[in-house]
Amino acid sequence: MKQKPQGPPRKIYSYAFKMQIVQEYDNGQISKRGLSIKYQINPSTVDRWIENYSILAKNKRMAEKHSNDPKHKVKRLEKRIEELEAMLEIDDVAWEIIE
């Protein structure tokens, strides 16, 4: 059985440290890229923390969700169309099974 090559162990960061990073971003002190470089953290990790913990990111998502801006409305409708199409596919499969 082949073993996967092992890289360095994953770092575990405390909640307080994550919140410190997010707070620096929310306060406009530094960019996501700057945080990644300053603390030597993978950029996708910084993105994920901001997405999960940032008040600004949550507010932005809420504003987009309830926005009447045509761009956001189109996005919402496209997502809803995808959901409905998936439901129709499930119905089609169910009918095939029943028949």
C-alpha cells in the first residue's frame, strides 16, 4: 500500500489569533495579502477566516442578499434557476423509477 508523502504538519491557530487577523482587516489596517505575508499564513486561510468571522464580510453578504441592484438580483435569480433545475432533474429520475 502506497503512503502519501507527508508535508509539514498543519498549524492550529487559536480563535483569538484568528479574530486579531480579522480585526486588522476589518479596521482597514492591512489587506488580505498583507496579512498573509505579515503572519506567514496561506492566503486561502486568511480568506476563509475573513469569510467566517468578519463583520464587514457578513454585512456585505446581507446587503447583496437584500439589494435591489439589478446585478445582485440577476445573481439571486440565476441561483434560484439552478436550484429549480436540480429539483426538476430529481423529479424526472423519480418518475422514471416509478414507471
